[in-house]
Amino acid sequence: MAEPQPICLYEKRDPHIAIIRLNRPEKKNSISRDLYWALDEAWHKAKDDDDVWSIILTGTADAFCVGGDLKENLAFAKGEMTGPRSGPRQYSNLRALQMHKPIIAAINGYAVGGGFNLALACNIRYCVPAAKFGCSEVRWSHMAAWPSYVCQLPTGWAYWFALTGQMVDADTAFRLGLVQKICEPDKLIDDCVELCTTINRNGRLIAAHTTEYIEDKLLYEIQGWEKAFDVHREFYAHLRQSKDYDEGSAAFSERRKPEFSQEYYDGKTKPPGVPEAK
């Protein structure tokens, strides 16, 4: 009997390229607690390897990543799972890693919910024609307004994605500038390797400095990524205390339409630590 594969695969490609693959194909590569830790370990492995100059992130089967594992979320809410839900940082908060190595998202299918955010957190995105993008969280009363959406999308589209829960196809994503190239499925990784090779040809130092400069000076316009994630975490912690959050998780798990409580939020009572609007 064959040994089961790890839920996060790590591969080195010459010259100076690491490929990280999310490997929960039966769950559309949703991020469970175990995958969270495995991905965190892979990020650090690539970061700490001086021979890795650029990184490709992709998924297995027909999905890049569909975000967090809502069935596992529900199990935590019911007390069926205990302990920490996740690792030391949000899995898509790549800025917190201070990687300063170009990260290419090879989007091989669905990039939805937190998986969409994970793709947006990468520096460059290539996808296949069948790829789909969207913020599905809002449909289950989960908050979708990640800092990556605000920083990477035009404001109107950030609202549209985060408030509608609808998806767009690869052609629309290309027109919006979300992806830089649409690749044939059997060429996706090769095209990403070719891109990394082009980047690496310019030298490790310039790639690292340029990546760090853009992250520090251009993408930090909303109080900085870490501040944005801190505020997001505060709002999400508040949301997780609501009945609707657990009802959304249950409805997703049970494949039914959610029945939300319609609790009213007047916008005045802020979660602890969230600054008042000015």
C-alpha cells in the first residue's frame, strides 16, 4: 500500500526555484489546521534556503485553494476540535514573513475565499483558462475584506468581490490585472518556471531589494500590511462571536442555504482595539 503524500509538497527546481504545492485535492486544497502548519513550514524552508531565489505556489488537481476549511471551523465552534485553529500567522499574510523573494502564484483552478487572498498576496499571478476567482466568504457570513483585496484591487472591485460573493473567470481576471498571463494547463508550471528563471537571471540581490521596496513603499499605503491585518483580525474576532458566523459554517458544511439571524450592527460598537473612523 502506497504511503499517503504530504498535504503540502515542496520541490526544488534548478536554478534557484522552489515549488510549493497545496495537496488536499479531495478538499479543493482548503486550508485545514494541518495544512496551515505545513504551508507555514514550507514558507520558512524557502525563506531560509539561500539557494532559493524565487518561489512558485500552486495547488493539486483542479483547485488552487478555496480558502479555510469551513467544516473544520464548525468542528471548532461545536467543541469537537480543540487547541489553536491555526499557526502563528494568517497563512496568506506573506508580508509578515518578510520573505523578500518573488512569489509566483500558478493558479491551476479555483482561487476562492482565502485562496483568492492567498493568490493576491503573491507578487505575480499566472492562471489556466478554467481558473475562477472570488470572495465566497460573504455568502456564509464570514468577512472577506482582506488587506490584499484593498491593496491589489481597484476600490470598486474590492467592494464588488467582498460584498457579492460572486466569481469571475480567467479572462475577466486578466482584464482587471489580477493575473498577468493565462497559460495552457500543461504549460502552467513551465511558464512560471520560465518567469522565475527570467527574474533570477537579473541576480538575487536586485530581485530581493526590488520586492522589498515595492512591499515597503507602494503596498503599505493603508497603514501598513501588519496594521491592516491587525484590524482585520479584530473585526473577524468580533464576527466569530455572532450566531451568523456559525450558521454560515453549518450551512456550507450541510450544503444548504443559510438562515441568518439578521442581527443589526449599528457601526458604533467597535471590536476591542479597532480605531474609530476619522
